[in-house]
Amino acid sequence: MISLLNLPEETITLILFVLDFEDIQQCKRVCRLFNTIISQSYSLQYKVELGIAGLLDGDPESDTYTVAARLEELKIVEYNWHHLQFRMQRSIPSLESTLYELVGGVAGFGGPENKLYVRGLTFIELPSAVRGTTERIWKHADLGINIRDFTMAPIYDLLVLVEVPRLTGPPSLNDYEVNIHLRSMATGKAHPGTSTPVISQITRLENGDSCGFFIRIIEDRLGLLYHSVMHDLDEEIEDQLYIWNWKTGELLCAFDPPKEQIRIDSFIFLSSRHFIVSRFRLDFNASFTPCFEIYDFCDAVEPGQPKLVRSYQLPALAENVLTYRMLLRSDPAPDNKGISALPHKRPFFLGPTSRLLNVEIVLIDEQREREHYYMLFVHISSLLDGLIDGEQLEEVLVPWKDWGPDSTRMINNEIHNNSVGWVCYIYGNRYVQVLPTMSIDGSFESQLVIYDFNRISLYRDLQNRAELNEVNSLSMIKIEPTVHIWPQFQEHIRTRLPYRIIHRCTPLPLTAVMIEEECILGLHQRTDSESNIVFLCI
């Protein structure tokens, strides 16, 4: 009988490579031969390290990076994230901007030519220590419209501009035309991949001037949430969500649920057919428990109406407390088509399943003396469990006690230091904050804080620290559950999602930060009127 151990090592290596990274790790414990083969194979080590980091290989057939070079670079990048060490630091004068976006390694800034409207945009392709590139800047000084908001998808060279809404009739009717322009990021002209370069939507808004927008892109889907800016709790809710195929202009979904003062505060795409919204009622005596609702807009109840497939309840609020904001953030979108179309300039990049949902919750009491801020973190894979495979659920409604304590981590965030404009503070499993501090001489300093929710990586590091008796003074791993007694909630809040928190003083004092795959962007206020954008590259 031929034993597996009698096969040539090259054959054993090929067999092991078919396994997933977790099984390869287990095989190291099978016998000394397997341990030696795996430890000496760059390809097997690289596959394991990619899996632990939640990354995918770039271009396996590229000669730019050998497997050994990719493995070494990956280890450096992960070490630098865990210790907040930066290989490259660059600074450029800040742009006068009121609109910001950060997607796919490109930062976009929109500054008004006058005090009323934004008409031009500036783009900065971020520098990269991994690829050895510096920043590239280009600008469209005047795009020909008054821009209310924008987003982009560099992977498709897509720039989405939302024009300032315009009244189409008597003011008493509140009918507004909203034009969505699909442009090329490179040229600023109509995008060549769409048959409908301008999508026009007539919608009823109480106040078009104070209406905000949430814009999201995944594959060929474009979602736009009309979001009323509330100045008073008694104002009428007018939140509406629309989803189009941006290549054809076809309207796929029109989500305008019954009002009853129940907000759609924000939304994100979970997949090419699912989106999630945050819902709560603006009422101190509300019986409606704040929740996330997941909808399938490809399996419509009726044409254009998405199907509710799951609702996750949040902890019940105490009496005379209401939810004022519940902002969802998760970047980047799990774009499988976009990943396959990537120009593989990177040795590796984030995989589609490495996604964290961050929820910023703002509560107020009936006296309105102050606002209370909380952060909730959950892996998107936990929310989608069973949905992607099309499994039917026995119950659509999931109470907090059945999912929250074991799948989330809730943290008090009273400092509330993230900028309202610089909202790209999450990427993959990492969330970034900047905390103001004071030095011994009384000067202003700042401290970067990273929350890293990659469970596989942190458990591996815990094991290594125990075996090697290592200590990382900048990093602390929390795996134990926490129980908080917060007066804004009816019951104690127990959560246990493991995470690593890393903190380090910044080279320059920063007032706002955003995060991308290989870089942290910071805003350094030099004087009252002058500031710099700082690139800290891992």
C-alpha cells in the first residue's frame, strides 16, 4: 500500500495547496514531514497568511511579484497595521472642500467656487508603499452642474453626481426633479458604459434644500437614499430609497415604506441583491424597537417593491429616550464583478467576505439636555447567514437576545470625535478614530486608534504571544464579553465580539481621519485658516 508520506514532497505540496488555509494550518500538526513541507513552501505559507488576513491574491500569473516577495510584503503590511508603523508619510496643502469621498484608493474633494454650490471636484490617487507609488492629482474645475453630493467607483471609472434638486411646479406641491449624472472620473464627461448618462427622478420633498443623500454602488447597481434633514422631531418623514441599474438606467427598486415617523436613516448594499437599512421611530413613547432590516430587491413582493427577509432588533430603549441617528458604514462594497475586473497592480487585496458593519447610534432623552453616542460592530457575514444561499428562515424577526450578545460589540463613544464630513472611517475589518490629547508642555497632540475585528488574526496573535511571551504595548486584544449598565437602555448590554485595539500618537496633530486599504488620511490644522492632508502609508 502506498502511503501519502511516501509521495514526493512536490506532490504532497500540490495536494496540500488544494486545502483551504485553515486545513493547511491543521496539517502542520499532523506530523513532522507536513510541518517541514508547509514551513518551507512559500506558496503554502502565502495561502495561509492571505486567509488569516482576509485577503485575496492579486494576479497569480504576474511576474511583478514572486510568491516569496508577496509573502514578505504581506507580513510587513500586517505587522505595520498591528503596530501602526508607517513606511511613507506625505503631506499636501488641504483643499477647500465641503464634500468628501474615499473609494478604491482615490480620495475626492468638492469645494465651492462660491458659497452656495460645488461645481468642481479634485481627485487624489493615494500613495502606496506596497506599490511604491506617490499620489496622483487631477481636477475637473467645472462639471457644468451644481453638485449636491457625489460618489465614485474607480474600478469602473464611474463618477456619480447628484445635482441640486429643482422645483418642477408650484412650491406648494413640493415636486422636485433630482438629476443623477453618470460621468467618467478620468474625463468628467458622460460615462461610456451607460446608455442613460442622466437619470431623472421626480419626487416629493418637503424641503429640497435640506434633503441629504446616501449614494452607494455595487457592481451595476446604484442606490440613492433621499434623506430628510430633521430640524424638529415633529417634521414629516420623507426618506425614500431607489435602486437603478446604472448601465441601462432601469429602475430596479423603489422603497418608500409607510411613514408613521419611522426613519430609513441610512443604507448599504450587503450583496448585489440585498441591502440593509436602519429603522427607528422618532417618538419618545414609541413601541417600535430600533432595528436593521434586510431586503431582497431581486425577489420583489410586487414590481419594484423589495421583499423584507430579515429584521434584527436592537436593545430596547429606556422610557423617555429615543433614537435620533443610526448611521450604517461598511467599506468597501463586496463587489465580486469589480474584483474580477481589477487591473492587478496590487500583490493582494481585500476579499469580499472581510466586511465589518459599523453603526453609530445617537440617543437623546426627553429633556434634550445632551446626546449619547454608541458604536455597534458586527460582521456582515453574521447578518447574511443563510441569505446568500437562498435558505428560507422560519422567522423574519430576530430579537436582540438571539443575535446581539454573541455577534456584536457595543462601545460607548461619548467623545464622538469622527468628523461629520470625513465619514470613511471603516475599511474591511478596521475602524479608525483620532483622539485629541495634550502634551506635557500643553500643546495639542492626537492619538490614532484602530479597532481591528479580524478574529482569526487576533486569536493567532494571542497564541503566539503566549508561546513567545511577547508583549505589544501599543495593542490590546479583548476577547472577553463586556456587560454595561447604560441608563439609556432598559436592560444591561452584554456583547462579546472579539477585537484588537491599537493606539499610537500621530507624527502630526490631526483633527480628522479616514482609512483605506494601505493608507490613513489625516487632516492637520496648521493654523486657523491653513491645513494639510497627511498620508500615512502602511
